[in-house]
Amino acid sequence: MTSHATASGYNFAYLDEQTKRMIRRAILKAIAIPGYQVPFASREMPMPYGWGTGGVQVTAAILGPDDRLKVIDQGADDTTNAVSIRKFFEKTAGVATTTHTAEATVIQTRHRIPEKTLSADQVLVYQVPIPEPLRFLEPRETETRVMHALEDYGLMHVKLYEDIAKHGHIATTYAYPVKVEDRYVMDPSPTPKFDNPKMNDCAALQLFGAGREKRIYALPPHTKVVSLDFEDHPFEPTKFDHACGLCGATHTYLDEVITDDAGGRMFVCSDTDHCEERRADGHRGALLGEAPAAIAGAAE
Amino acid sequence: MYVAVKGGERAIDNAHRLLAHHRRGDPAVPEVAPAQIREQLTLSVDRVMTEGSLYDRDLAALAIKQARGDLVEAAFLVRAFRTTLPRFGATEPIDTGAMQVARRVSATFKDIPGGQVLGPTFDYTHRLIDFLLEAGGEPPEPARAAADETAMPRVTDLLGADDLIERNPPGDPDAPVPDLTREPLDLPAGRDLRLQNLARGDEGFLLALGYSTQRGFGRSHPFAGEIRLGEVEVELFSEDLGFAVPLGDITVTECQMVNQFKGSATEPPRLTRGYGLAFGHCERKTMGMALVDRALRAEELGEEVKAPAQDEEFVLMHSDNVQATGFVEHLKLPHYVDFQAELGLIRQMRREIAERQAAADVVLKEAAE
């Protein structure tokens, strides 16, 4: 791969091989200690911090010329930042890209896990803004590292308990903390808690990259991932009262789209590829005929 | 719609084309050349080189042009370029005592060996808009004098000769040079790493933090011992040759703050130091940096750590404007999936409250009847 330079004058997948090796070492360590945040020498990337530089570096480090890459943001392949990152790898690595979950070998994501069950030959790369699940309870890195080392997660349970006392619910709907292999409490990145169960016993390797915070962590295939809860307040994934307006799915995560200024709205799958496949298979939602083209997609 | 569910790719391309169009501005006005920026907006160039951590005037000027004059964006462009460059090694420490001085002032002594050299400064200008600049025209020739061969020792060295200021720890030439662009920042950081962080930190952030120490949030009784600007030689030790070879000259600004003295029953009192250094002419930056450097030494000097500027983790984790701007501005990216989850919970909680309220109303009504 070393001589695989692309037309743009940069090394394959932008990063130099030395940097890739450094990142791969961090990834290997992360896989060896599931849920543990491994510090790594995050590089400045040609896109802003907070826009996926961690995920991009992880992807760049694991991508090979034969890979097929899918990039999603909010579950969609066509959101602006997903387009931008996909183009970046098309330009710097020249790899094949796809929007179909099943065809991808590497999937980089922001805020969602695809609806389709992932397989053993796939890697899911998460973009992570704040890797530290305890950060908003304790702002100091020096403190939170000690808390992880001592497995001191009392503060987190107190927070969840206070939620229930105050609101009657655990008031965390995304970035819902999980415990990995009964050891490390981990931030699943700001995916909605709807997606948390998908992380458990997942056949695919899951890698998490936080560029600005310079951390990598991982869930090897078939890792036990449990959302934190209480016996009398068990974890409940978000449920929707609606079906997808386009494909009629009742088991997917839905986006609410405001269609006019008179309270009109519709609910559609956030995973656009999944929704399109269902429609191609003949599933029809109640609003399929009348949804605006910008939402339903160009006639295919 | 910016989260184009379809057509995002074309929208992005068109946005970039429009950006290029706006960058050019009115085509009837001549286009600005990077060389003009390099020569005439030198302080912008200096700031971009400093915060971009790369000494290259031409590149910084081009970045300023590309960034439409947004200096944080320009520093970001320079950083993203810098990260792809190979690293040959670390140079020998520069000797600012041997600087070809263009400006040098000390607030602590009326006169010093080598004299006070004002150099090019805004300091005593009246801040009146100069409408003559609009018309352009050649400025008068600067006053000239024969080069003065008098040595210009650093003020802190003069104080050091009398043992009135804390001694700098002796340098260890064999100690590895930390590089926070190559290793993740590990806290607590040593002073060398802290200074590295501050040197590329945001000027505005350091200015505000330095200012806060002057207003009492971590006061350190600073005096501007010396601010000097000029050229220094950069040398790299060559393993092949067995000696240091000069690579060239760079212009730097150095600020040495002289602060609150410290002593004990056994140690005579000595003044303490705060240090600032930047590429080019960045006086405000180096002064803020020196104040913050001194504030961050609170623990080492046995002072109570209670102000933001004294808090290492707070300062070092938030000083970088490329990181800060990225994360603040990423709020522009779509977050509708998480927002939907939040909305769902709020609606559920409101529904539950309404139901409880309705049930309570029924009970009240029944009781009243």
C-alpha cells in the first residue's frame, strides 16, 4: 500500500504511513481493552475539528484499496458532511463507495447505526465529539481517568437516579452511556439510545474516533454492551407512535419533517438507504405519493 | 434546505463556487496578490504563522487570501498543510540574547545597555483614521543611523547577574523535545509543553486570560521586563557533520515578564518569570502568553490555584482556536436525529403531566360533588 499514491499528490487515504501505523497501534490497544479510551496523537486534518476528524483518521488508517466505503450522517448518505467526507476519500484514496449498507466493508457514521444488521466482514467507524461519558459530571480529564481506573461510576448512577427523581425518566435520549464487558462505562457517541441495543453482540468491529479529544476506543465483534439502567427503571429504547410515511416501517428510527407552517409534519426513516430498499421491495408508506421530492428522493 | 436529503453533493459544489465568487469581490477592483498581503498585512501574516505553527510568510499570505481575511481560518489552512510535512528533527534552542534587534523596550529600567529601541510600533500613535492612506502614496523614508555594535543583553540576564530573579533551570541538551502535534497532551504537562501549547494558542484567548490576571483573577504583579523583536538564527545539529548548521533567520517577538518575588526562610527573595514567544511581530500575543505562563506556574511556586488562568487543564484544553472553532461551529452540522430523541422525551413527559393533571382534576371534581 505504501506506493499507492493518488493523483492528488498525497499518500493513499491522505495520512502518511507512519501516522497510520501510530493510529493502528492505538486501534489494536483499543480492541484489546474494549471500551477503554486510548490516547492517540491525533493529526490536524483538512476538515475542522468536531466535523469527524477522529472518524476520518480511523477510516484512513484501516482503509485498503479494495474496500468499499459508506459514509452516513444522521443515518443519511446525502447529508452535507457525509457527502464531504465521502468525497474526501474518493479523492485521496480512490476507493469505491456505496450507499448500500450490505455492500460496504467500512461504514463511517455520525449519530446513527444503520438499521440493517451488520456482518463480520464490516467495520463501523463512529465520529465522536466527546468520548468521555463522565465529562459532563466531572469536567477534568485528570479526574475522569482515575474514575475509570478505579471503576468508580457512582456519579453516573446518581445522575441517572436524579433524572428519575426529577423527571420520572432517565432524561438521556442520546449518547446514552453503556457498560462494556462489565468493566468500562463508554459513550456510544451521540447516537440516539434507540441504537444502543445494536451495539451489543454486534458481529462487526466497531471503532470510535475522537480527533479533537485525541482518543480512540473500540468494541470488538460480539462484545457485551449493556445500557445503564436500574432494576425498577429498565432501559427502554425510544419508540415511535408512527410508521415511516414513505416505507411504512414500524421498527426504524424516524425523523420528523415539518412540511408546512400549519403544523403539517411527517415521519420518515432516518436511515435513507434502508428506507429506499424497503420501497424497492414494494413496501409503501401512507404518504409515499404525496411527500415532497426533497424528502422522498428523486424518482428512482 | 441545507440537509438536502437528495442533491447535497451539488449544493456543496455550488456553495464552494459561490464562496470563490465572493472571495474575489467586485471584479472592477484589482485582485489582491499574496505578495501584497505578505508585505502590507504583515501583522496578519505573523499571527497566522504563529497560530498555524509554521514559519512561512508566503504560505500564510496565501492562506489569508484563501480565507478571505479570516485569520483563524487561515491558521487552520496552514495547520492542515503543516501536518503533512515530514519532520527532520528539533533545532538547537534559539538565542534571543544574540538577536538582531529591531525593537526592544523595557518597562523596568529607564535605560539599559543597548538602549530602548522603539522600532516600528503603534504605541504612541494617535488612533485617528488616516485618510491620506486612502489615496496611497509613498511614505517618507525611515530615519537611519549607523548600526550600533553595542551588545543588547536581555534584561532578565542583567537581573540574573545580581541573583535578583529566579534562575532558569539548566537546559538538558539530551532531553527529548516534546511535540504536542505528535503526541497527545498528557496532563499535568511540563512547562515546555505548556509553552508550546500557549505559543500556538489563540491570541484573543491569551489576551483575555492575561487581562484577567491583571484584574485580580490570579494576580502576579507583572512588570514587562523586556519585549524584544528581531531576527535570530536557527540552527540544526547535523549528525553527519557533528556540529550545528545554520538553516536561516527568523523574526520572533519575545516577552519576558518579571513578576512577584518569592523567598523563604532559607532562600533569599527572587523575582519570578513569565515567558512569551511568537513568530514575527506579535507583541499582544507574547505579553498575554507571558502573563498566562506565569499564572500557570502557581502550583510550582506554592501559590493557591483558584483563578481560571492558573488552571492548567482549563487553559491548555481551550487555548487552541482551530480546535475551538471546529467544535463550536460543528453545531451547524445536522443534529436532527438527537434532537428528535429529545423532542420525543419532552412530548412524552408533557403528556404524562397532562394525564396526571387530568386525573387530579377528576378527583377534585368528584370531591366537590
